[in-house]
Amino acid sequence: MYIDEFSKHFGSIEDPRQEAKVSHPLFDIMFVTLCAIIAGADGWKEIQEYAEGHLEWFQKHGMLLNGAPVDDTIARIISRIKPDQFRQSFINWMQSINKLSNGELIAIDGKVLRSSYNRDDRKSTIHMVSAYACANKVVIGQLKTDIKSNEITAIPELCVLT
């Protein structure tokens, strides 16, 4: 089952919260968030609504045993995950469930993430470069770049990751 494969790769991500104050395990929050985004959720509130709408299924699989987390909780927890840890876990997970064949076409594309905002330096966008396996229709790697013009310099590093 894909939950086991997801757990194998994402279970090592550090939980930055104090253990005594944890109501929702980090794994549950990450898995619910990923499922919601794949299903088309666009924002923290929609992720919460997805969790509420599928609560019975998640609980049947041993998750969200304390109920669905609210949008602020989801946002706070996800925003504290170390990006490099998440990126490497995601890449490893994708590679484990998606074996590439020789000669497959890989598309490279840069995008600005919608609704992204960096509070520290007040910049309003995050630029990402992605490698997309066309035949399998899955992103197999991503890198954040400082500005849009750095996309070309990120491509060789992205190729090493994939």
C-alpha cells in the first residue's frame, strides 16, 4: 500500500514541535496535506476541509485519531518542516513508486508558486524548477531558486537529483 511507502520515506523528517504538545502526528499532517493537494486543495482551509470530509477513511487507517486539524495548525506545522528534508524525502518517495525507463522524456520547467510569500524578506514569490517525467505524468524532482533568472543554473543540479 502507498501509505507504507510514504511512511518509509517521510517518517525520518524531524518534528520541530515539543513532544508533550503534539495533538496530531507529523506523519498524519503531511499525508493529509499531500492527499488534499493531489485532490486539488488550494490553501490551508481547503486542506482542513479535505481532512474533515475524509476523516472516517483516515481514522480507519490509523490517522487523525484526534479529529481533523484546523487550517492554522496545518499551516504552522507544514511551515516548520525543513525544506531540504522534505524535498529529499519526496524525491526518494517518487523514485520508489515510479521507476523510469531508459530514454524517457523529462521536461524541465520553472514556475512561480501561487500565494507564496516570504515574511522574512517580504518577497512575494517562490520560484521553483521542476523535472517532470512525461510518460508517467509525475514530478520527479524540484528545486527552489532565488529568482526567476536562476532557473537555468538550477537545471544541472536538478538533473543530479533525478
